[in-house]
Amino acid sequence: MEQFIYKNHQRLRYGYTTGSCAAAAAKAAAFMLLSKEKTDYVDLMTPKQIPLHLQVLDVSVGRDCVSCAIQKDAGDDPDVTNGILVYAEVSRLEDVRGNEIRIEGGRGVGRIKKPGLEQPVGEAAINRVPRQMIQKEVRAVCEQTGYEGGLLVVISIPEGEALAAKTFNPRLGIMGGISVLGTSGIVEPMSEQALIDTIRVEIRQRLSDENKDLLIVPGNYGIDFLEQYGHGLSLEDAVKCSNFVGEALDAAVEYGAKGVLLVGHIGKFVKLAGGIMNTHSHNADARMELLTVHAALLGVPVSVLGRMMESVTTDDALACLQEIQMTEPVMERIMERIEYYVNQRTREKLEIGVLTFSKVYGILGETKKVQMLARRLAGRRG
């Protein structure tokens, strides 16, 4: 693709999704099967209304079926599926009424093993919009060629099984391959929305059974801490929300959670005390400002406040408080503000517990409901 977007002063190229690849491959294979003509390129209009002109690769013509592939192009997005081949094999369906288009997943396409995802348990992990795209394109070919029977479309991704370990699929209960995804048909480089969508899917999946409590951590620091924290909490149950704390809380409310235990490093969670729910440094920092202002309100000397403001890391700032034995009262104030803002974000529709820590100083603070939620989360596994 030669369409671009500007982000953070960089010119980044768009790509197209596995869903677009699957739909284009299905369209090309259906055309070659029904017209008995070979094609080297296929045109596809994506849901985002950006047209694609894609090369058809690895064509194989059988007696009653045609298979071909489209190569995935993720543009300038760091996508593990960039460059893979997405195959569609199209064959006539016998003994069916009407013009049924049946879509199945073949080698390298994951299969859903847990409830709560977009497709039912047992189905191939080909999401709703890609299925709609495949149906639309194949039906258009049927109309073009005058074919009134049914067709079977099998989508395969030979590299999918190996790539699945680098995705969220095993955590979500999608086994044996990757998913065929995409709501717009287009990959927007460095898209925050793509990550938010993944977090939302995982939260919905975790809440799909009798479980109504969630354990949410920003990333690996939280996972590492939980290994030492104990309390019977399972690392397998932790949803990683990256910097999107606010969006994770929104999803928890939307999908009917009862309680949420948030566990995170002070370097990220101190920002929550200022109502900053996206903790990425590009969005906002204010770590030292928040620590310093709460220290100032408790009478910490100006000389110490100045050193805190000049600190590079939160651990450096905390070291200043440790020297004058003021870490505990400052953290108590900060935890009160964190509790206030997370309750504001959720409109108090959740029972929220927040625990924050430092790799140097251990547990720094926890809100009132942490222990209760930790017991509930541990108890559901017992």
C-alpha cells in the first residue's frame, strides 16, 4: 500500500489485515474455479473504503477446487503476521440447497476452545467482519459467473501455528493457530485501538463464566511482583492492560465485572493519583510532580522537595522520602487519590482494589478492598 499516516512526527505506511487477505484470496480462488480463467491480481474494497489491488500467489488448480494465496502487508506496523501467506481453497458444495457459502478454517487458523469470544466454541477463529467480507466477495463472483450452487471456502495460514505463540491467542483459549482479524480491512500503523481491542476481548473472555472478578496488571513488572506476593493469586488469571488502565476499567464495567484488583508499579500507578488513566509517557508524565505535591502538603522540607523534582525515577524520589521517614504518609495520601479517581472512572460500579509497589521498596500502598479481592480471586480457584 502507498497510503500514509503521520504519528509522532513520523510518516507511517498503512497495511491490510489478515481478513482482507482471506477475502481477496477467496475472491480470486472462486473466480478461477467458476470462470476457469487464471488471474494474477484481485481487487478488493475494504470496509474502510480503501481499495486494494493485490497480487495472487501460489495458484493451484485441482479437479474440483482452486487454491491461492495473498501475502499479508502490515505496512509500518510491528505486526508478527507481516509477510505471511493467507490461503483460500474454494470448492463446490454438493447436496446443498441454494447458494450457501460455507467458511471453515484450515491449517494454521486457530480454533476457539473457551467461551466468551466473538465466535462460538469449536469454530475457527475467523472473526465476524472477515467472514462478512469473504461472503460478500464470493457471492459477487457467483453472480458475475452465473453460478447458483454452494461453495466451501477453507482459509489456511501455514505459518499460523508457529506464530500463535507470539500472540494473545493461547491466553484467550484459541489454539492451533492465529486469528483472521480486522474490522476495517486496513492496518493502521502503531494503532492504539488494536491493542485496546485485544484487552477488551481478553476481559470479556475472562468474564464469560461464573467469574465476576478480574486481576489486571499493566505489564511484566506486575507479573513478576505477583510471583513473590503470593496470596494464592494465579498469574494465568492476570489481564495485561499495558498503559490503558482507563480503557480496561471501562471494559470491566461494560462486560459486567463485579470487582477489579489492579496491581502495578508505582512508576505507572502514581499517575492514577492525578486522574491520568493512560499511563504512557507520551500521554502524560507528572510522576515527580504528583509525588512532590503530596509530600509538600505533608510539610516535607523544600530542600527535599527540590531533590524529588529533579529525580529521574520514582525510586529516586522515594529514596528522598525514605531518608526522612515520610514514605508511608505520602503514599497513604497518594493511594486515597488513586482510589478516588478509579472510582470516578467506573462511576463506582465496581469494587476496586489498587496495590502498588516498587522493585526496591516492595509494597508501597494498597486501597481498602485489596485484601478482600485478593481472597476472592484466590478462592475461585480453590
